[in-house]
Amino acid sequence: MCDVAAFSLTDDERVRLSHPLVGGVILFKRNFESPEQLAALTQEIHALRSPNLIIAVDHEGGRVQRFLGGFTRLPPMRALGEQWVRDHVAGLELARQTGYVLAAELLAHGVDLSFTPVLDLDYGRSAVIGDRAFSGDPGIVAALAQALVAGLGEAGMGAVGKHFPGHGWAEADSHVGIPRDERSFEQIWASDIAPYRHRLGRQLAGVMPAHVIYEHVDAQPAGFSPYWLQAVLRERLGFDGVVFSDDLTMEGASVAGDILARAAAAHAAGCDMVLVCNRPDLADDLLARWAPEILPRSTARIEALRPRQAKDPFELAVEPRYVAAQRAVSELVASLG
């Protein structure tokens, strides 16, 4: 999965996205000018290949929401956690409505997938996670994430939990540093992995591991670790969805070597799809030198991510369910000031 530079495709990007190893595109804020432009861009990307490339985005809510003008402003997940503390039922319903609005609006504009929900626990230690987390309580995280995932699914979109097994304890930002977590496996299993052990874990279409080194468990970051991805996630937890690497250009991935070594390590560890973002030169380098074995089970998992349904923006705007959910979400965001 790679990215594109602006509001429409260049000739070089059309060539890159036509490479048989490319299976998806991730969009960023720089790719959004208006809902109409976004719909045209996604249509252009989908028209390049058959089957279509999967189009994804980090569109969580709060400070991680790539598309704003013309899209509903979504709350940070912490706001849903705070609502749950005040009123469990209302918190769960708002989480479901948030998931529905998030997915319905993206799908209406041709975006197939959002990398959400964040399942990390808020320990008050990680600034890069912070209010992106629902709570520091794994039970609250699991319950609210399940409600949000239900809303995504009702709109037709799968969910991708991140950052397995948990980024909330490590203080460094893996975008610019190499985070380390000194806790034991037993501590991580009892707390951070608890949401994945919840029935929520069986409802996730994908999981994204953290670029974090859990020093007392494995010398490799989780995204490069067969122990974390195969022994724990696949075998012990029984997860059978897509495993996405986090962005391989992040500093937290640098321990594996150059871009080819990073992709090979992630693939060997158990990632079905690797992300190379914001560095088209590295994407081209990887595509020129990498010759991985394409595993049929990975292809099938990725195909299963395709959205089940989508309404066009005009149909969505008059759907009573969407109108009610959008109003409730907007009222919550307005109350945050």
C-alpha cells in the first residue's frame, strides 16, 4: 500500500499503482480539497485496476481526521470514553453512531477502509496516542470499540484495530523515534491485549501492529516479530484477518534496515500488506527489488476487506438513520468546545 501526492494522479503514480505488488492506496490530508474532488480521485484510482485497489485512510476522529470540509467532525475517542463514564448506554450508542457516520461518509466518496479503531490504552504516558484512546481501562476500550466497529459494519466497512499489542505504555513516538516497552508479556497480555481477547477481536477485519520493541518479549518491534504476529496474534488469539504493517518509513521501523529489509522482515513476520508512505522514491525502490511470495491466504484476506455496500452522497444525506447519527455526533463535538 502506497500513497499519492495531491488531488489527482500523475503519470508516474498511475505506473506505480499499476504494479502487481501494489494492492492499495492510503490517502492523507494533502489529498483532500473537497468532497467532490475526493470522489473524483477515488474513482480514478479504482478505475486503474481490476480488481480495484483498496483505498484506505487514517480517519479516526479528533486530531486524526484527514477529511474535514464537507465531512462531519468526529470526536476524539477519549470523548466517547468520558461519555461512557457518565452514561454507559449513551456512550455505547454514540460510539456506534460515530462508527456509522465515519464509514458511511467515507464509503459515499469512494474510500473503502479507515484504519480504526485505536485499541491502545491511555496510560497518560504516550503523547502520540493520548486522546486517540477511548480509555485506560481495557474493558471500556473493548466495549466502546465493539460499538464503533458495529457502526462501521452497519455502513458496510470493516475495522482495523491498532496498534497491536499496545502503544499506550511506550513514551516515544514511533514516527520519529524507536519506542520501547519494558513490561513483561504477562502484564501486556492482562491489560493491552485484553481488547483483542474480547469478542471484539473476532469482529476485526484487520490489525496493525506497533513499531514498538517489547524488550522482555522480543528484540524486534511487534510488526517485524513472528512471535507477536504468529504465535500470539494468529495462534493464541486466533485472528484470521489482514495484518497491515504500520508505515515502513517511520523511524520505529528503521531497526530492520533499508526499505527492502523492512518489507521482507514484515512479510516474513506475518504481515499481509506493508505500507510505504510519503516516500515515493522508496516505494519505487521496493517495487524494483522485492519479489515476495504472494500467499493466496493473504490475497483472500485483503479481498474480504472490500466494502459490502455504499450509498452516494445524495442518498446518504436524506437517509433518516444517517441524519440522526450525524446530529448526535455533531452535538457531542460541539459540547467539547
